[in-house]
Amino acid sequence: MSINSYNPHTRYKYRAKRRIRMFLVLCFIAGVFIFTGYSLGLFKAKEMEITETMTVEELKNVNEELNIKIARLTSEANLAVTKYKQLEQLYNNELPEEGPLRELVSLLRQQIENGVNPERLEFAIRSARPPTNCTDPQMVRFVVKTPNYKGAKSEVTIGKDNETGVPYVRIYGQGVSAKNKKGKVEAWYDPSKAVKVEFVDVNGKVTVKKRVLPFQHSVVSKGREYRFTLEQGARSFIKVTYDSCDYP
């Protein structure tokens, strides 16, 4: 007969110890995970903080650089505006407000912008000289045609080519009909409005001028320059005063 050594109390005690060990192991493992997660969280937060700090610093640096560039560009723009105003003032001081000098400067600028060689313009200006062998002034007149004018065509002819019989210069023009006190249009032109005057040289070249009287114009024909001054004459007429000089 054998004696059974099984002790239930010991078995329950062993199981309890094993459960405690298992619980402690699980707690340890959980603690490791918690610690690791917490450490990673802290590291990540620190990394983000460092990144944000660096980003803010970089943005500050970029902003400072942009401010410096803006300030420099603003200063350069103000300097350019100041220089422009100085040049404009110098230009206005050097040239009269109106008159032939300002018109010549504008004409020269326009010719250069249109592609005319500046040296050619310089040569033409240097070649110009005071008029010589000029005739005494003479006066003629012609009737200005209007929409209500029913008369014959009126024109001025200056000289005549001996070979062809063609006038050196022909002048005729049109105007705006004048109105009487009742607003009714008349046959004669209104001298306060621009008139259209055509100048035709011996070769048939036509130059049209549309201006308010009085005004001046010149035509080169057959080696002479014909200089005209047009102004209001008697009713329906334009008075033309002219002379001619050698050209060039």
C-alpha cells in the first residue's frame, strides 16, 4: 500500500504563485510598452517643437530678406521718379511752352521714332540756311467752297512752268458753312472753324492742311520755296500773302 503525496493546498499555492508571476510579467511588459510609447511621444513632441522653431526662424529670416529687398526696390523706384522729374523739369526749362522750337523738337523725335536716320536729319538741319533771292510779298485771294456754295470753283495759281504751262502752285479750299442769327446755314464759310486747304505743286503732289485761320505753309516747286500766310479775308474769301525764295 502506497502513500499518496498529493497535497491540494500545495497545488493551489503553486497556481497562485504562477498567476502572480504571470501578472508581474504582464505588468512589466505593459510598463515597457507604456514607457516606450511615452518616450517616443516625448521625442516626437520635442522633434516637432524643434522643427517648428526652425521653421519660425527660417520664416523670420525670409521675411527680413524680403523687407530688405522691398526697401531697396522702393528706394530705387523713388530715385528713378526723382530723376525723371528732374529731367522733365530740365526739358521744360530748356524749351519754351510753345512755338517753333518745341514743334521742331517734337517733329525730330517723331522722325527718329519712325526710323529716320539721325545723321540724315542732322545733315538736313546743317544744310539749312537763311532764304536768298526772295521776291517781294504779294497778295491774292480765293473763295472757300462750302456745302451751300453754288458758285464756280475758285483757286489761286502761282506762276507757271514755261514748258508745260502748269502752275508752280495751286491753292483751293473748303470750309464749314456759316449760320445766321436764326441758325440757317449760309453759302459762305465760318472763319472760326477749321478750313481744309489743298496745295498742289507743279508735279501734281497734293498737300492738305486742315487748320483754323490764320496759319502758314510753304511749298517747294521748281527749285524755289513758296511761303504762304493764309488768313480771313472778305466774306467767303481767304486772303493769301506769299513770296518765293531760292531753294535750297
